[in-house]
Amino acid sequence: AQKVTQAQTEISVVEKEDVTLDCVYETRDTTYYLFWYKQPPSGELVFLIRRNSFDEQNEISGRYSWNFQKSTSSFNFTITASQVVDSAVYFCALSEAYSGGYQKVTFGTGTKLQVIP
Amino acid sequence: SQTIHQWPATLVQPVGSPLSLECTVEGTSNPNLYWYRQAAGRGLQLLFYSVGIGQISSEVPQNLSASRPQDRQFILSSKKLLLSDSGFYLCAWAGTNTDTQYFGPGTRLTVL
């Protein structure tokens, strides 16, 4: 069974600090996909990134970066020079390899990030 | 580009009343559709998913039901609401050959 653990329930940082959100996953599949979503106070989940299990290269997008380590089953998300607009709940998610039809995505419980001005 | 709509945005209903939440997707064909519920301060719970018109699968037994009368329309219903049905309901879609889900703006339901 798939499982996603986000051990950090809430994190508070002062604006301009760097912050890392942890995500640890469990799966029996060798092919799988990992996701991060952002849920601002408005409620809508915003897709941030999707990575497949064969691509362990770290990815950077502006102030966002993701560190995928298969050896530790982790897919951590770092925000550099945090801003107040980064305040949101962030969800990590996992799905098995697509085999047609329904694709189940398992979400973590989320980490609430508060950036204090 | 694809867009997903949900309405209403907020809803306050008495216990025992019926419910109908609607989700529509534009700009894509034959999407996979999903209904999730998020209780206050909690994670996402998958309620229903659909891979085609009239095809509904339930993940959790409850007093809710779902229907997909058209390719890009997904409806969540209840005949009699319970207090425990309060929460934030999110609809999502994914392409036929992909697993990335894109979410709508959500409906905040309060059952009193």
C-alpha cells in the first residue's frame, strides 16, 4: 500500500528565510510519480511539480527546489528566501505507474507554512 | 487551456436536507474526474472517481453519491446531509493518459 508522510504539521519562518518541507513515501512499485501541491488560504490546490521515480535529478524553479532521494524515499521541497505569499498548506502526493483508467493518488496530510513578515 | 469549475462556492445546509454539488471541466475530453473531501485542518479524502460517463467508483462508504451525466460534468449528491458531511469539497480532473490531477476552486459546505 502507498503511504505519504509529512511529519511537519506546521512551520513558521520569518520572511526571507529558507525553509524545507519534508516528504517521505512508501511504495512497492518501482515506477511511481511524486507531486507537490500548494493550497493557499483560498482553498484551491495548485499543482507545483511532478517527478517520476527514474529521474532523481534535483529541480529548481525560481525560488522553489525539489530534492528527490530514492535511497531515503524522500522528496523534499525547499523555498528559498521565503515570502508572505508562500504562506499556504503544502501537500506531497504519490501515484503508482499509470496503467490505464483510474489512477490513485495518495496525499500526505499537508504541512502548513506560515511566513511572518 | 483547460479549466475546472465548481459551484456553489459556499453552502450552508440544515441536517437532513439534500445536496447537489456540480463540477464541470472545459478544454479537454474524456477526463478522469475525482471528488475529494477535506475536513477542517485535515488532509484529502478521495470520495469518488470516474473514468467515463456513467462510470462511478466509490472509495469510502457514506451517505453521498456521485454521477457523471456528461463527459465533463461530475455531480456529488446526498439525499440527507449529516453534520459530519461538513467540509471542503474539491473536484479534480486528470487527462486520460496521465496521473497529474488539477483541482477546482472547491465548495465549502457547512451542515448545521
